[in-house]
Amino acid sequence: MKKECEIVQDLLFGYSDGVISKSSTELVENHLKECENCKNKLEEIKKDSKKDNQEKEVDYLKKVKNKLKRRKKIIITVLSILFIIILFNVVLFINYNLTPSEVQVFLLDDITEEQKADIENTLRGFGKITYESKEETLNGIREKIGKNAYLLNGWDKDNPFKASYTVKVDREDIEKITLLVENLDGVYSVEFMHIGNPYELFIANILMNKS
């Protein structure tokens, strides 16, 4: 009987999992009818198997939960980055639309006071204007080039620069102001500073702040 118990107990794991042959199954079942000890062994095996299955299920659920947490973090991170990009672009375009363009009207050297007054009156219809003489332009360049200002020695007598009016206007007024002013008497040329797109304006502002 002891020898048969040893054989049956070796088969109990396979019997519990249903993987032993039909003849081995019959042997185990006939033995269990008569052996209480082997029957208890089988119950222990089933309990341990159930416990293992529960632990495996818990581990699986933990893995799924952790995977969902990681996925949630990734989604939140991606959405946060997209929100920042969208917000950045919105601010960029608002700033671009609010930033006026600068129109500069250069004057002929022999311009009359009457012609200057006519140009001033035309420009005032678009905004505040500033005037810069030839001498002020030359001195401003001297300040910018600093220690290399000696390169401009002698330019005071033969100043190649032009006096100018500058006015800041809305972007949609650039073409209008150009058409109105460029054909007025006393005007040498009309130029404007207009950043091509919001990103160029953003970079230009950074460079200006650094300088």
C-alpha cells in the first residue's frame, strides 16, 4: 500500500492538471477511494494550485494596471506638449498681428519746407511720426560701430545719408501709405521693415533683446 501511495502521489500533480493518461487516471481515482492520506494530499495540491493561480492573476492585473498608468502618463505628456505648442503659436500670432510695421520715407537733399509739410501731413494720418536728419543718421551709425567710427571721418562734409520720416503703421496700411507717399514731391524713396512671418518676428525680438 505504501508503494502504491508513492506512485499515486507522484501522479497527483498530473491528475490535478488533467494531463495524465486514462489508465493512470483510473489508478489514481481507485486509490483515492480507499486512501484518505492521498486524498488529503490531492486537496493540498488543489489549494496550492488555486493559490498560485490567484497570485498569477494578481500579478497579471498589477502588470496591466502599471501598463495603463504608463500609457496614461504618456498621453498626458503628449497632450501637455501639444497644448504648449498650440498656446505658443496663438501668442505668437497675436503678437505678430499687434506689432506694427515701420515705414521710413527718405527725403531729397533739396526738399523745400512746403514739401516737407505736405509729407508730414500725409504721414500723420497713419500714426505718430519721427524725423531724423542726415547728421543724426550719421551720428547714430558712428555710435553703433563704436571704435570703428574713425572710418566715417570726413563724412560730415559729404554726408551720403538722407533725412527721413519714420511712422509705425498697421500691416494692412503698408501698401496704401507707400502709394500715397512715394509720388509726393521731395520724396527720395520709401522703405518699410516688415517681418515676413510670426516666427521671424519672434527670433528678431530675441536677437534685439540680447543686443
